[in-house]
Amino acid sequence: MKNRVLTLVLALAFVSSCALVLMPYTEENFEGAGSFSINGYGGQVVNFSGPVNKVVSMGTAFTSTLDELGCIDQLLYVDSSSKSAGIESIQDFADDRVYTTSQGEALAQKLAASSDFDETNDVVLIYSYSTGLKTAFDAMPIRYVMFYPQSYEDSVQMVTDIGKIMGKETKAAEITAEMEGIETYYTDALTAAGVTEKVNAVYASYSSNILKVGNLKSLSVVMLKLAGGLNPADDSTIDATTYEPVTGFFLGLEGTGKLDVVFVDPYYSGTAAEFKTLMGISENVKVVKLTVLENTYGPASLKGIEHMASVMYPEVFGDSGDPDDNGSGDNTMIYVAAGICVIILIVVAVVIMRR
């Protein structure tokens, strides 16, 4: 009898652990049937009869999201910014698969002539301000969805929408759960570590070589706040997410003791050290230049938040700051849970055998 019990328990342990390991794969392959609509930016509504087969990404945030969803094999063409951002999975794309956002007409003609792209069933992902792309696609016509996240919540929704478009809703849900969970992780960790005084950090934005600072709901400001920082540049009298600071802005903050870190936009042409010298910032203030991927929408922002936290609180987060070391939203915790269950079942079996 004892041998039968032991055999049964071990068999159940094996089946349970196998089921946990295999389940994510089968769900990813058989979900997403049925028609749906995606609400794009500015009131755009795009209808789908089901998940697409092929996709074109004209934005780093979209490409990195597709990468995290495991959809690179469905990606036909990509924008040049995505490739220069260093997304490893597209580095072997030939030049004829890479377009700039100003090549809308050429890309539209390429898609219209391609046997791999179905103009009515497949889709192009673009930013709402890509007017050249919109004009070119409307003239064919080629189906596209416009995104322009204005907040961290919009960034999470973008991942959900792209997951639905690609038929990867389960994977998208894993990623968005991690993105939402980060909202309390770093503040809780700082509290647990006994940190009572938050670091003052400013985001320096560059557009057309014009310096601006991040304000209120700017994605980069939200990221540094999620990482546990304070933004002394917040100005509720200004509606814009960035604004041009007055001369001596950084020195003024230093003088009041409200500047510990400056995160510099990746599109600043110089180095962090050069920015520090240019602005006359003292050596007591850390200046860190972010990468394009660290400062974009979607799951890539998790690495940006991790980096910001490690810069602001190195004594707590060290060189990482990643809560579970699975920024891609993988199933590591599922496998760990499976292993724990197996161990518990074996222990129960041993106890039974000794009675």
C-alpha cells in the first residue's frame, strides 16, 4: 500500500510539473480567434477578423513590444530607428527590410507588391504623427493602426492592443501585469530598506536640439517616479509634458538642494559628462544619459525604470533593481512554483512511507 501511494504521488508530481511547463506554449499557439476592434489614437477604430499573419513596425516601441511578444518571425519590415536602437532580434534584417518614416510612399508600394503582406488582413503599426506614412497608406489603401501613448497607462494599453492584434493575448497579459506591478515594487522596496528621503531627479529632454525638462505625466518623469524618485521640475501651471527651463535652471535647483540626478534624453548629441559641463552642474550631481530602448513606451520601459532605480538608490538596488529578473515577461516564476510543488509532494510521500 505504501509503495502504491508513493508511486501515485510521484506520478502526480511529474504530471503537474510537465503541465505547468507546457501550458504557456499551448495557450500561445491556440488563442485569439474571433473578430475584434482596436481603438487607435485620435478616435481611429480599426476592425480585425482575427489575429494578423504579418506586421510592419514603424516605431521602436512597437518593434520592442513585438520582440517581447515573440513575434519577430511575423515582422516583414521595420523602421530604421528600431534597428539603430539595438534590438538584437532584428539586427540581421537586410537593408531592403528597413525603412525610414519619410519613405512612406516607397514602403506602401513595397507592401502593395508583396505576396507576403495581405493589405486587408495584415497591418502596419505607426505613430499618430507619422503623417507621411498615413498619406501613403491611405492612397493604396493599406491598413494601419496609430498609437501615441500619452501616459504610462497608455503604454500598458498599447501592449495589450498589440498582443490582441498578434494573437498573443496571454503573453501580453504577463507583460502588462509586470508593468503594472512595477508601480509599487520600488517604493515598497525603499520602505522595506528604511529609505525615508527620496532622491530628486530631473529628466532633460532634447527635440530639435532644444533643451526641455520633463513635467508631470511625461513618460520619463513617470518612470523616474516609479523608480522611487521625485521630480522637482514638476509645474502644475504648465499643461505640456515638457517645457523650456529658464537660464540657470539646474544651478537654481542645486542651490536649494533639490537636484541629485539628471537623466538625459538619448537624443542629446553629446555625452553625460558634456551635458554636465554645458549646464555647469557640480560633481555632486549624477548625470546619466539614457538609451533609446530605456526611454521608450512598452515593456522596454521596465529596463529604464530598473536603470533609474539603480542610479538613484545604488545602496538598495545595486546594478540591477529588476524585481524578478524577467523583464521579458517569461515564465520563470511558474517553473519555480512547479519545482516547489514537486518537492512538497515528495516530502509528503516520504512522511507517508515512514508511518
